Amino acid sequence: MADNVDVTPGSGTTIAADEVVDGTLGTVKVQYVKLMDGTLDGTTKASVSVNGLKVDPSGVTSPVSLASVPSHDVTNSGTFAVQNNAATPVGTNIIGKVGIDQTTDGTTNKVAADLRLAGTAADKGSGTGGAATQRIIIDSSQVGSLITALQAIAAGATPVALPTDQTWPRGMSPRAFAATFTTNTRPANTTAYAAGNSISNNTVAGSVTALSATVSDTNDDPITLTDILLVTTDTGAAGKRIRAYVYNSDPTANTGVGAGDGAAFANKHAGYIGSFSGMLETGFSDGAVGRLVPTFNDSAASPTPNAPAGGLIVVKPVLGAKTLFIQLQAVDSFTPVSASTWTPTVRGFQGRAS
């Protein structure tokens, strides 16, 4: 079949053409042309489909820099493919890394974290320089596993303790305290107290128990006493003056207490560090309460048998301990309530041993 055609002007074979309207040239006819290899004597033809001219990039042997490729708008509705000399992974394979280091075990959304652990390599795994690295890989479904792993690491940690020989500042410390002493329950009688009688838990001197309290947080550290709040269920003591003798050793030791409840106060002075006295308030239906302040017994006549002794008493607690003791005395006479209770609370500031 003959392909080449001799064209004779004015007559001959019809040439395929398309009449178009051009904005500049007007109405013209455009000849249909086949595209083929332009090499001399070449017969390779270009393949053109409804999607346009097909380009074969198989001859490209090196990557093409995107920076050297002009930008173009792609409006073709067909598939746009980029081909390089390396195969493009398919399926769930990772084709790049963006932002974070992902793992390569065939799953997605995973983060690899290196935890630097203190300790020896033998204790924690492989590593150098006395430390080891443990790799933990998690995804959104493995948060619980990460928490468990971190808890296991924390469980193996050794807490750092404060040194036991830590020294404290000397002298006054700003820590205020209020220490409540044991309660004195007087005998079940209503025998009237005379001025100067002991208020105790037993009428027999050898069976009297002194009230005690822990007033310091450290053995032998000095404390500053400001006052004693005395609370009693005894309504008979309302409006009466009461004295509290304070000791830094148990006054009942070595027969130090010479009188029981209701007898004239007769203690030895061992461990005595000062006394507090004051009048109990009136007007309470369930007893009385009063604030006792530092005083000393000057044997003066009523109404001032206990003169002020200054606002503070500085003292150390029981030797090698943190305790103080109290015994009570009636400064004024009154008739008590049977088996009434008496509870002192000493208040002040914590000091430090010199």
C-alpha cells in the first residue's frame, strides 16, 4: 500500500485538515500531522492517546533535581506518575521520614525513644561509660506498655537520702508549737481545797502521777515557753487562781512528791524550771478555762501571792529526751467537782541546741 502522495496544486488527494477559528489568523484550516521519530531515516512513531502524548522515561539513568524542573499547572484528569531509577515501595511500607524517626518493622505511627539509664552496663543492659540505652517502641495502642516500662525503671531506682549528720541553725527557730499534756483526773470527792493545796490524781503522795507532754521535736533542743492554756470540767474552779509547776524531770521520782491531792503542796525542787499561774475564766457552763503566764510564788498576801516573772521561760526538756512535766496547785481555796478533769496545753517556740 503506497503511503507517500504526490500533491498536484489544484487537484489530487484530499489532505486531512481541521477548520478552526483563531483570534489572530481568523478562520483557517489546520493540517492533521502524525508525530514520529525525527532522526533521518527513522520510523519510530510517537504514541498519543486520549490522555495526550505518552513519554517513555526509561532512558533516564540519574535522579532529576526537582529544583531544575519548571513549575506547571497540572490539569489533566488522568494519572500523574513520577518514575525514578529506584522502585517505589507499595502497601504499608514507609517511603520517607517526616519529623520523627519511625521504625522499620512494617507498622506505622510508631516512635522509637532512647532512654538513658544511670547505672552500670551489667545492671541495665549493653552500653558504655557506666550507662546503658534501652529502646522502647510504642504506638497509640501501647501507651500502657510504656507506662509499665517506666514504672519498672523507677522501681529499680535508688532514692537519695538526706545526710544524717545535717546540722540545724542554732538559737531561736520560727517554729511555734502547742503541746497538750496528759489529763489529770482528780479523786471522786468534793473535799474543799485550801490555798496552796496540791491538785493531783491521787490523795496518796506516793501514788501521784505528774502530767507529761512531748514539747520538742529533737532531744535536748531548748524551747521557749510563753503560756499554758488550762482547761477543766470543774465549775468550782471558775474565777479561782491556779498555779502550774513545770519540770524537766519527773517530780514523782525519788519520792519527789511529798503530798497527795488536797494536801499542802510539798515537792522537791529537782527538775523545776519555773511556774505559770492565772485566773480561770467564769461564765462557762461545762467547766472553766484560763491562761497561765510565767510567775513566781513570793508568799505575798492575797490577792497577789504570785508575782509576774517575765514573759518567757527558756528551758531544755528532759535530758536526752523531749518531755516536760507539770503538777497543779490551787492558789485560791474552792470546792471542786468530784472526779473533774484538768488538761494543760503549753505554747511556745522551738529552739535548737547550742
